[in-house]
Amino acid sequence: MIDYIKCNLECDHSSMGIGSNFIAKVSLAQLTDNTDTTYGFYTGLEVKGKHNSKIRIRTLGDKANNRIEIEGNLAKFLQGHNLFGINDPVKLISLTIEQLIINNLGLKPTKTQLEDINNGFVKITKIDINRNFHLPSKTEADKWIVEAKDGMTMNYYGHVKQYNSTLYFGKGEKTKELKFYAKGSEIVDNKSLAESIQTPQLLEYANKMLRFEVRLNSKWLREKELSYARNWNEELVESLLDESLSRIVLTGNMQLSDKKLLDLKSTLASTYYKWVEGYCLKDCLKPSTYHKHKRELLKHGIDITIVLPKFKKPTLDLAEVLTDNVIGIPEWAYEQKLVAL
């Protein structure tokens, strides 16, 4: 699904501009030769949506007063949460514009401008896409994060980095940023779910959720020729998520199923059990045996070069979670009017 978008589009509006504070800046050239090179921009205006969720809107300050910028979690703005949604940025932006017009902010789009918006002639400079996975409980979702941080790498980015309770690849990159987090813990930490919609079913749904999220910034969007909403569709979103997930290598702190263990040679199984118990196998095995078993176990996603904490037995098959547990919008969400997209 798509939730966070930063975009700009043509939409006539009040000559005063949206966000009344105009920030003027003076260049160094003005100070040296007294030429008038003052420039500036309008600060944004926070607009409340459903259940007090907010986005930011501002005029870009052009003379014709016909271009605005919108930034924020549009899914949350429209329905009060971002636990589920759609993969259609054109629809998200169109519904947001409809809501902003209702809010009497001075937006006065022409018929042509509305048609352009509905046809996707909107420039996107930042977009978040994500996929949700369901685990048996909140404890299991939190446990996945704990165990994955010791055994997850990605081409180009290297080993995953943890900040608070979120795992990142490329945090702060100008092109692409990827992350995993347990949604239930994120809601608790950030108080990001309004009490007015905290139904037992919605909370249970959130608590069992593991989310994979990819942020695509303007540089990446330009390079891939995906800067306009009209170039996006559901298949594209899913393929981008598939491509990112395919580059992630899950090794290290993960459990082998009983079936897989039975298929191992006894000597290889013995090495696996020693690794699980926290032994440094480089000190326990002959160099030739160590390198041979390392190669064989890597085929099963086990990296014995990672030394586990003593007697800390892994409990999850990390890779299986990301293949067999993808979830969509539940039927009860429609019945409880929690879907607005």
C-alpha cells in the first residue's frame, strides 16, 4: 500500500498563499554588490483530517498562485490510520484534494486542473510504499525484529542497522530507504492511532503486524521516470516491493525446521546445534571442516560466522514470515467503516 506522499500540482488558490508566513532569504551576492536578490518561500499550513491526523499544505509562491505542495500520510489523513490502504497514488491525491476543498482553505481548482489531478498529472517528490505481514501475536512480531537484526543483510547497504525498534537499510539516503518494524509497538511508541478508532479487532490486527516499508525520494523517482502519479499502478507498487525484498539476505539467527534438520547429515546437524548453543565454531572445528560446514549451512540461511549469545536459541524462520503471511484488508474493517479509500 501507499500512505506517505509529498507532491506538487496545479491548483488555483487565494492570492495570499496557503501558509501565511513568507520566509525571506537574502543571498550573499546582495550583501556584496547591493543587488536585489532576495528570495523566499511560504511555510506550510497543517490541516487536520479524520481523527485529528494531519498533513501539510503550502503554496509554492509563484506569481500565478496556481501551484501547491502537499506532504504527509494521506492514508492516515483520509481514514484516521494507515494500517491498510491502496496502491493508487492518483486516487489518494484526488481524495485528499476533495477533502482540502471541503475544508475551505482557499483552494479554487479549475475544471481543467481537477481533470489533470484525476488523470495523474501530479509531480511526486517522495513516496512510501509498504507491505504488511501477519504473525501469531505481538510478541512474535517484536521477536522477529529482535532476531532479524543479527542476521539480515542487503546488497549495497550491508548489514541492517537498528534505530530504536526499527530496522533500516540506507537510513537517510537521498535515493531509497528501507525499513522493518512491528506496527503494534510503533503505535504504542508514537501514539499514532487515535483512541476513537481503537476497536479490539483493529488493535489485535495492528499488534500482529510486521511492516516492510520503502521510501523513494525525488532523485530515485527522477532516475526511474516515476516522478508523476500517472506512471504508477498497483502492479508497479507490488513489483517494487518484490524487487526490494528479493535483495534482502536473511542469515544468521534463524531456526531450522525439524524437517530440514532431519535432512542434514549428522555431522552438519551437530555443527548447527553447537552454533545454536552459542559456541564460536571457528574455535571448535578444524579450518577445513569449518569452511565446508559454513558453505553447506549458508544454503539453509544459517551463517555460522555470526556467534549467537550463549544458549540463546533462535525461535523463528525469518524468511518464511516474509513469504507466507502477506495480509490485505479484513472484511470487518469495511463493516466498522475503517476504510475510506
